[in-house]
Amino acid sequence: MKRRHFLKSMTALGSTTLLATQSHGDIRYLGPPARTMGTRSIHEQLEKTLYGQMQTHALTPLQDLHGIITPSELHFERHHSGIPDISPEQHHLYIHGLVNKPLKLSLQDLKRFPSVSRTCFIECAGNCQDYFKKGPQTPLQQIAGMTSQSEWTGVKLATLLRETGLRKNAKWLLAEGGDAALVTRSIPVDKAMDDAIIAYAQNGEAIRPEQGYPLRLLLPGWEGSSCVKWIRRLEVGDQPWMTREETAKYTDPLKDGTIRQFSFIMDTRSVITTPTFPSQLEKGWHEIRGLAWSGRGKIKRVEVSTDGGGHWQPARLQEPVLSMAHTRFNIPWQWNGKETLLLSRATDENGYVQPTASELIHARGIGSLRYHNNGIMGWRVKSDGSVLYEIVA
Amino acid sequence: MPAKLFRTVRQTSGLFILMNALLCPAQTLAQNERQAHEHPESFGLGTSPSNSELAAMDTAIRPDGKGLPDGQGSAKEGQSIYESKCQQCHGPKGEGGINDKLVGTLPEGDFPFAEKGAPKKTIGNYWPYATTLFDYIRRTMPYTLPGSLTNDETYSLTAYLLYLNKLIPQDKVLNAQSLPEITMPAQHRFKNDNRTQTDKIL
């Protein structure tokens, strides 16, 4: 491919170049000067995939990325009423309700508090909702592209709640976004006091508009919809508000006839990122690569099977292995040209082993897998070298 | 945290420690470090929001009715509002539109949502609280112009959708008192996530 590009550009430059090359050997041409803003190489065509009736989703191309950080502009999107255009001077965070001292904080105020940074994933509870619907020719992005990872910077919510004080009966917070939908979620005070962050930066710069500019609630390890974007208000109360996003949506109907509510934590998952559709393999050595993460802590182990689950081999976990964070795994593999099925299975530091989708169906019922489907994913390698998505259930 | 920082300083700067051992006891250094990284009682940042500022934003409704405004409405008024502002997305009478199906009921005791080919979740068969309907409609609808509905219109639309779901009669007037009194069919099914076994969480 590169060679072809090279030859093409040589041809385009014409005979002058050829003459010059003949006479001086290796003439090089001055490149453009420094620019105020860098751009991706024109040879790289990375894009999110748009999804949803009202175009309310955009999915991260996990299969094309390396390491553990998602470039900010490729972080998946999920919003309910579009991306608001918020002026940072006009935006404030209000904290009120069962507090001793209500507060109105500007962006400048928030930046003066002690800052913290944390690298962690945000994953939509509905990631892999199409696990059973997609055909073989589906890129990983279209099934599992609603997870992304950034380094988030901001102020610990506990620092702010220490300023306002909490009344004795404070049990829940209502987090409200400043988008057209004014999205609301009820958040337990324990999480707010533990590791929640009011983030103003993502990967070293201000949060992207579609990710919540200028402020986002970050709840490490918890479902994306609870990490309320464009956050403008936190009301402290003694009970949950039972908003639409925690009753009609983001709840899990179970086989026993109950509905599991406030299932915030994202369970342990791994995905092979390469080889996946539309990879085309040749016989010989390859590296199987992927990502694994758990909303309950660090990844302890990832195993890969190259024979459809007959044997499992431990993959190498690439540093850093962070709590509640995408962790890169890889393992060398020599493909012998025969058809096979590739699988990956993650275990977290609590000993939780990523289940198969059939185990999940057995425990909960298939209808519950609209959200929180962390079942093992499969990639079928055909003898012609093509790689196809396969439902493992 | 301050103690940990102190250790790091001690490990990385022998000279620093030596000087401090001569000039002041190590404990004083630890105290200084601690003081430097501990929060003051208050950072004194931010301002006190006014009551009117908070009241303007604080529109959330709880299941017990806290937050419900004055005003009222019934399905009779709601129908015409629905037809002009909601029907194009949600279909006539709450179904058959391009967006969420709003109307649908199940026989008592029937709850097939964990099964294959489950019906669509609707207000009538899934939503646990009628108050959520008021909150969500006023907060987020109509999709292209949220915030444009009056409280009376919101009560009326809430009533119309509950009426279509066979939960209230057509002439039932909803207001801050009567709305929280409605018990939704699926309410008793909602349970907090109580999974505690961390090694086997399904």
C-alpha cells in the first residue's frame, strides 16, 4: 500500500523529479512549517460510526486504536437531545438540598480547588446491546464501540461536598445536565464521597463538547449514563428521584419477574480488538490484541483461546494496569491456515470471571441483556483468512 | 496521603533529609508536609446561590410528589395537545410512531420482559411511577422544543398517556395531590441491585 502511494506520488511529480533523482541521487523537498494545530495523517481514516434513530450515538473504532487511551475526538457519544453549546462564562455548578451551605461554583472556582486526574473507562450500559442482532460481517466498533478511555482531570466531588457539608439524612444526589434534555440521574452519596470527580478536562485539554463541555460528572467504573454530561446541578436528598433514565431505561428485567434497578457498575469485560472483521489474515505469526476492564477494580488476568474454548492461554497484560480502566492485553499467535474461533475472557482482582452470554441468559434471561451484556465475544477465522463476528451462546 | 508524600521526599532527596535532620526534627518536616497537603476548613470559593436561582432550576419531581407544581389537567385536554405536539414521533394514541411506544398493557401477573421476543416496554407495562412521566415530559419533551410546555399542558399530557394505558379514567383530573396517588402496575417489581458476591455477579 505504502509502496503504491510512493510510486503514485513519484509519477505525479513528473519527469523533473526523475531527472533530478538521476543526477543527485536523493533530493528531498521541504515540508510545510509548524502549524498551530496538529492533524491526523491524511492516510489515516478513523471515524466513529453513527447510530440510532435520532443519531444519538457515535461508536468508537476500537479495532483501529492502540494502547489504552481513546483520542478525545473518537470517544464514543451518547446523548439524548443533542450537544449543547455552552459558554464557560455562563455555566455554573449548583450544589444544594440537604447541605449546610448551598454553593454556586463557576468554572474558575472549580479550577482553584485541588485537582485530580484519573485514567478510567466510560462505558454505556447498552454497549453490546446488538450482540445477538449483528451478522458475521460486523466490525467490533458496531457491537462494542460504546466504551472509551480518557485521562480525566477535575476536582473530587468529596472536596466540594466537604465545602457544602452534608446533612445527616443525605443519601442520594440528583445530577442534572445542562443539555436540552436536562438529563437527570440519582447517585448514591457513598459513591459521590468515594471517587466521583467533577471533570473539566479530558486528555489534557478542556472536555470536548460532545463529552460534556465544560463539566462532566465522572463516576469511575459506573455506567456512562450516570456520568452526567454538561452537569449544572447537584441536589442532595434522602431518596432517589426515580427519573426516567433509572426506571423506564437503564434497568434490567430478570427471569424472576423483578426489575434490577441502579445496576450502576460495569461488569468485567474483554474484547479482542485485532484480528476482527474486516481483518484479512495470512498464515504465520500475528499478535492477538485486545482490551479488558472491570468496574470493580483492576484486571488480574485475560485468557485467550485460539480453538473456540478448548484451551485457554494467559495473555500478557500491558502496563499500566489501572483500576476501572481499559487494560491492553496481547498474545502472539501462529495461524496455521485452518478455520478456528478466537475468544477472550477477563478476570478481575475480585476473582470475577467474564461470563459467556449463555451464562448471562441462564441467570437473567435474554431480555435483560439490553443493558449490561458483558458476555464473551467470538471471532471466527475462516480458512481463506477472513475474520467474522460470531455470537457465542 | 501526606505521609506517603513525605516518604517519597525522603527517598528521593538524601541531602534534603540530612539538612533537615540538622536543622529540624523529622517530625516537624512531616508536619509541614501534612499541613501543605491538607485541606483548609474551607477554600472559600464560590458564592451562595439565591433562592430564586435555585427555584428556577429545581424542577425535579419525586415519587412522593415533592416538586410538583400548581396546575391541573385531564386526558380530555391532553388528547389535543398530544395530537399537535407528540403524535408525529410517538404515533396516534401512543403507538406506531418512529420513536418510543408509549402505550401497552399486559394481563395482571404477566411480565415477559426477560424472555425472548418480549413486548416493548411502555408506560403502562413498565414505568414504576406516574410522577416520572410528569417530570420527563416537562423536562425533555417535545423533543425539538423541550421546556415549552406549561404545567397545565404537562398534567394534561400525563393524564392522556395514563388514560391510554387504561390506568385512569378519561375525566380524571391530575394535579399535585392526585398524581402521586396513582400506583403503576410494575412498581412492586423494581428492586435495588443487591448483588454482593464479587466473584460471581450475574
